[in-house]
Amino acid sequence: MWGVIVTPRAESVLPGLVSVTDYGIRGDGVTDCSSTLNALITDVANRGGGVIYFPPGTYIVKSNVTLRDNVSLKGAGAGVTTIKGDNYSRQLVALVNNVTISDLSLIHISEPTRL
């Protein structure tokens, strides 16, 4: 007998985890998610912190994204989840405490850095 396969949402697997897709952020390799990602980071920080999850895809960052205390970024795996921009020294602002960036790739032009 065939059944239905249910894939749990990221939040149900790891409590406190917020998926970028819940905020309309798409990893389509085209859409700039900078402003929406900043709003999401601020929202999570205002709730005391948490982990922002990026499902597989390529997320485009064209302007500054400011990380905040106690807000970590987690992907589905290096090479599977990519945040792509042209200048990370300007675009990821990180003067923060208690932050982890893991399981994703940061791409500058064509040179990947895996975290």
C-alpha cells in the first residue's frame, strides 16, 4: 500500500530554527534577498536570537547584511546552500557575539569558501 511521505519543516526538527522561506526569501540564484534577510535577522534578534536556516539553493546578496548577536546562519550543506555576493567585506557585517555560520558556501565572484 502506498502512503504519503511528509517532510517536516525545519522548525519542527530543530526548535528555534526559522527558515528563510517562511519570509519569502528564495534561493533561486537571481532574486536579491538582502533587505528581507536583514528584516529576518532583526526579527530573530528581537526575539532573543535563534538559527536562520537556508534550504538548498543560491541566495543573492547585493547590499549589506548585518548579523546580530545570538543569530546564527545555517545551510543545508556546503555546496548545497550558497550565499552569493560580490564583496563580503562590505556585505556581511559581523561585529557580534554568539554567532555561527555553518553548512553553507559563501561565493565571491567564482571562488567558493566553505564554512
